[in-house]
Amino acid sequence: SVTDAVYFSELIEDFKLSTQRTDISLELDLNNSEVMLRIDKFHFTTALFNILENAVKYGSENPSITMKTFMKNGMYTVQISDNGIGIPSHELDSIFDKFYRVSEGNLHKVKGLGLGLYYTKQIITAHYGTILVESEPHKGTTFTIKIPVT
Ligand code: ATP
Ligand code: MG
């Protein structure tokens, strides 16, 4: 177990380093700080990295990502928002499917297998959690993850 404050501040720093870019704004809005998270650190971090990587891959020229955490109804909630290209509403149900990629626009130029979000959902579900997505084309996308805390 690890406290949310330690876990998320490390995660943000690790992600910033991994992008090797200085033009990405990544803001952490932590509304708790001493919540003990019972997570498989390796898998949970990879799951969140997949979402953060997508926010950059499908992001605007000046990616701005916010990660907000708070407790709601006994669930630890993590919201990751980007200002990227967004996802058409009729695609939203499919993006967690294995090998699914949105075919509209110029996305074929962006490499990927379509496994990132599939993996992410499996890992969140393994933690008894849920993940949902909201998006507005040309505005941005928000993923909301909830996991129980004991
Ligand atoms: P991989 O993650 O396996 O390298 P991928 O990024 O294409 O490949 P997923 O991460 O599973 O696959 O995402 C599935 C699809 O959902 C993407 O191809 C993209 O079309 C769309 N998508 C995911 N995240 C975003 C986002 N933040 N903004 C816009 N589109 C997104
Ligand atoms: Mg991906």
C-alpha cells in the first residue's frame, strides 16, 4: 500500500520524464493526501500511463492534461482530462475493446495496436474498479476511474 499523495506525485514525475518533452502541461489536483491505496503498483501505473500517453498521442499541439483525485461515495476517484482531438460519441463504447482504434481523421498516422485501453480496463476491473469516458470532438476527453478504498 501507498498513500495517494506519494503515489500520484511520483507517477506525474515519472510520466513527465518518460515523455522527454517540456511542452506538456500536466497538472495534479489532489483533494486528499493520506488515503491508503491498495493497488498493484506496476499494473495500476501502466494502466494510468496508457491514458496519459493517449492524452499526448491524440492531444493538441500544446497538450494540457489535468489529473484530479477525490473521494466520492467511498470510491477513490481519478479523473484524467485532456484538450485533445476528442472521440466521436458513437465510438465511445468501442474504445476499450481489444485492437479497437478510431478510424476517423488522420489517426492512421499515429501508431498503436489498440490494446492500451483494453489493458487499462482489465487492470481497473481487477482492482474492483470502474472506468468511464466522456468526450467532445475537438475539445477533449475525460476518463474517470473509481476504485474502492478499504
Ligand atoms: P496502443 O495504446 O495499443 O499503443 P492505441 O493508442 O491506438 O494503441 P488505445 O490506447 O486502446 O489504443 O486507444 C484506442 C483508441 O481510442 C485510439 O486508437 C484512439 O482512436 C482513441 N483514443 C484513446 N484515447 C484518446 C484520447 N485521449 N483522445 C482521443 N482519442 C483517444
Ligand atoms: Mg494507447
